[in-house]
Amino acid sequence: MFGTLVARSIPRSKRAPSQWTFNTRFPSAGRGAPNAGGGTEGAWKAAKNRSNLKSKVASKLSGLALPASRRLARLGVGVVDSPSKQRLDRKNTNSSQTQTQTKTTKPVKPTRATSSLSSSIGRRSGMAMAAGAVAATAAAKAASKHRRQVEAEREAAQEKYDQKFSMAALPQTTPSLIKAIQAATFADMSLLPPLLNALHSVFGSDVRPTPVQALAIPASMSLTSSNTRALLVGAETGGGKTLAYLIPMIHRLKSQEIEHAKLALDNPEDVIDAVVSGSENSVTPQLISSSKLRRLRRPRAVVLVPSRDLVSQVTQVAKSLCTHHTDLRLTVLGIHARHAHADRLAAKLATVPIDILVTTPHELVKHLEKGTLALSKLTEVVVDESDTLFDESNLPDIEVIQKAVATHRPVEDATETSKDSSTASVTPLTTYISATFPVRMTTLIGLAHPPEQGGYTQIATPKLHRPSSGLKQLFLPVTSSTTKPNLLLDVLKRSAQSGEKRVIVFVNNRDTGTWVCDFLRGKKVVSDGGGGVFLASGQMDGRMRDVVLGLFKEGGGEGLSRTEEGLLDAAMVAGTANDGIVAGSGGKEGDKIPWKDRIAILVATDVASRGVDTTAADHVILYDFPRSSIEYLHRVGRTARNGGKGRATSLLTKRDRRVADEIEKSVRYKNVLG
């Protein structure tokens, strides 16, 4: 149906699109034709009324019946006005803009108040701008100063790191040096016969010197007849460095006794035979005790080590040569901070002359300050693990000891007995032993022994700063698909499958070690009848740590006392680790398994990485990666010792990549770590 557009009384030319309505009731017809549709006049009026009503409704919904292009005419979208309307709109717009400009640009007559106010505002704005410029300049200067300070601190930290961890240049390895190492024997070193017999008795008749022993023992014995009074020896971990300085030390101490015996009696041959043979001659004990060579509280040789564990270890090795064999009668004493029997120690110092004293630097300084020890009879000093003892924490004590050694008197006062010494005019021999040569250590040794005073001799084995040739090293990154604890479990599982019975897991601090121990015990990594999961840290009781390290190394639970059993129970998890270790502890299945066939895991901090003999370790896992190549060498050196084989696995996070990449590159190309 088509309808007609019904217009209002508005002229067509001025009618807006919204004023058009669409009527669908009637066909197209003029207003003056009432009978156009064939209807009557009444019908036509009724239809007109309905049309008016429809128009009212349509006026409310105006524009709904318009074409699509004009339905939004009321909003002014898509509709073009007539030219006359456009001209009118432009005229109105121009007049309004002109009036606005006239109002805004109308000049205002300035007054005295307004001019004063404007000048004040100008001055204030100028002062504010100047103050802002000054503040901006000051801020820029402060920022520049802060950047320079941060840069200086960064450079100082880098220099400190380089001094502590950078490696010194090593002497070149020559074919003649390698040939000398291969041809060396203890019999060719001019050792005293009792000392040679003790070596064969303790270590076997076919014992041969290791590379460090083949180089260090002849060099140390030649220091007696030269102006050089210091020796720096470097060798890889597990190379036998302890015997490298104990053997020449014992040789010199016994040789001094023989020389003093020659000067004391008219018949030196009898005295020499008595001293060497160790017979119970009535003359020899009186001669040695009354000699000026040995005095109470004045050791003849001092061995400095960084930890209590090394004190016990070195003391045990020295006693195996000097005490367990009557041919070499020397008194060896080990002192550390947590000595179990302080009263016995004081009584021994007051009644027995000490030949070899093994202690830590801090403990020696304490005894020197108390007056219980003096260095007036000192002829020899050994600084074992020198790279550790020349660190910031131990350096003050080392400097105090160096000063006391140089003056040959106690730290507090010089006593009458300290002045009366046959060795007061002789500079003691000093031997430095280390598995690494940091630049900081070599610099301090050079300052302590300048060239005008003879300097020092440096010896290094061909494998220094290199891991053992029998060590297999693996670097495992901790990816997003796993976590470090789960990766540790996987590594331990593979280690058990490959038949490795002794595993050391290194961490950087005690809290991490405690957590790892609890984690492994909770996962029951070591089943019933196994060796257990142990923890060793520097904060542990010394006796507990000795028991733990001893059991981890070689077992021996049958000889434990009740106190040691209690300490062991505190160090291990009950119900799993204790089964079968201690005789009589109730272990059923564990009693049938030999100790060597049990799996034992030692979670340790760096207290177990320096000098402690862990020959039994088959696998070393670095749960926390070390912060330098020096620490890495010490940790992985706990296995593959003395020419043996072992494995080292490192678990790497993102922050470990910088140091790990350098170490991994050196390992891959068999270069020197540094």
C-alpha cells in the first residue's frame, strides 16, 4: 500500500524533513474532494478526524517514515540544508565570533593598583622561575654526584673481588720438572732413617711421593742452607700437602736435637745412637730435658690451619709419625677453640715441652695474649690453607702472629726466658701451603718476605688450578620444568643406581643445609639399613662434627661412647639413619650390611671443603653453586683424590650462569681456572 504525504500549513520550501509525516490510511486525494474514495461526507469527516489523530501520533515519532538517508535529520547527520539557510547560519556564526573577539580584545585602562599587582606578580614569577632553575641545577649536580659515587663503589667492589678471587700467574711446567716428579723417591731425599722407617710403617713399604711431595720436600730442606727463609707451595686438593710440610719439619726438628747432643757431650757417637734409637739410656732423657732447645710453653714449630677439623686431622697425621713410633719422639699438641678438656690442656702446657703445635690463628693469638704460650723457641711456621687464612676474617690474627714471630717475644711483654734463646737471631722458616694462588695472597706474602730479605721460593705442581684428571664434571641448569629440590632427588637417584655410596651435597649456609637435610630425610632417600643423612656446618658442636665426619668417612660405630651416640642421634634422623650404625642400637636389617656398602649423604657448608680428608667421597653435588672458581676447586676437590675417580654435579640457576660459564669453559678446554 502506498500512502500520501500529509503536509501541515507550513510552506513546502521551509518545511523541515522532520515535519513530514506518512499517512497510510487513505489513497492519494486532494483535501477538497470529499467523495474521492466513493464514500459519503460523514464517512469523509470521520476519516479526517482519524487522520488528525494519526498526525498527532506521527508528530511524536517524526521522521520514522522517512527514507534511510533522512531518518537522522533531526540530529543533523547526513542532511544538507537549503542554500538560504546555510547563508543565514554563516552570518549568525560570524557575528557571534566578532562580538566575542571584541569583548576579549577590548582594552582595559590600567590603574595604579592593577599595575602594582601585575609588577608584583611578574617579580614573583621571575623569582619562582629562578628558584626552579637553581633547584633543577642542584638536583642535576646531586644526581651526577650519586652516579659518580655508585660508579666508584662498583669499581672498588670489582677491585676487591679481583684481589680476592683472581688467580696469580703460575710458573711454567717444564719437561725436566715432570721428569723429576716421576723419578722421585723418599729414599733419595736424605731423610733420617727413623723418619723413613716411620713412613714405610704407616703408609706401606711401596709408598712413593706425590708430585707436591716430590717438589716441596727437597725445596724445603734446602732452605736451611740458603738466605731464602720462605716457601710457597701450591698443589691440587687431595695431593698430599700435609705430608709435604710435616716430613721436612720432623726431619729438621730431630736433626736439631742431634746437633745439640753433639755439642753437649764429649762422646757424640753414643748420644747420636741413643737419640736415633730411642733407647732408655739415663743420659739421653736428662740431656734432652735440660737442653735449651726445648722449653715449657714454647713450641718449636707451629702449624696454622683455618678450622677445628683440620686441627684434629693434622694432629692425627703428625702423631702417627712422631708418637706411635719410638724412633721419632716428638710431642705433638693440637689446640682449638672448643677443646674438650681445658684443664688437661693447661696442665700439659705447664709440664711437657711442646715440639709441634697445631692450632688456629685466633686460638694462638689468645694464648699469646694470656701468656700461656710464647714464640721465643720457634724455628718453623707452616700456614696451611693460606688462601683462606689470608682472607679478611683471619688476616688480623695472621698479622699479629707475624709480628710476634719477627720479634721472638710474646705479644704482651718480653720475659727473661724469651731473651735467653739460642735461636733468637735466626729467622724462622715459613712455609705457605695452598690449593690456589689468589693475587691477594701472593701480594701479602711478597710484602712479608721482600727481596732484600731473601724473598720466597714458589713451587707449583702441573695440575694446580685444575680439577683432578679423574673427575667427571656435569653442569645441570634448573629449568622451568623442574625445581632445584626435585633435580637434587633425580641426581641422587642416578647416583645410587651407579653404585656411589658416599655423596657430599654442598650448600652456601647452614639454614639451607638444615632444610636440605630435612627434605631428604622426609623423602626417605636413604632407606632402612642405610648410612643416613648427615649435616656438617661451622656452627655445630666440634665433637658432633668429628663423629659425623668420622662415620661418613669410614664408619667405626662400634667404638662410640654413650656421649657420642647421643651426639649422633642429634645429628641424624631417628628410625631410618640410626638403624645399624651403632652396635646395640636395635638395628636389625642394618646390622647385616657392612658400612662400606651403605649409602651415606653428607650435607655440608664450606667447613668440609677446606683440607678435610674425604677420600671416601664418590660424588660431590653443588646444590648451591659457589661464588668463585676458588671455592669451586675446593668443593669438587673432595672427590677424585690421590689419583682416584669421582663425579661432581652442579645445579645452576640463572644467577649462577656468569661464574658457571667461565668455569665450564675452562673445564671443557682443560684450561687453568682463574
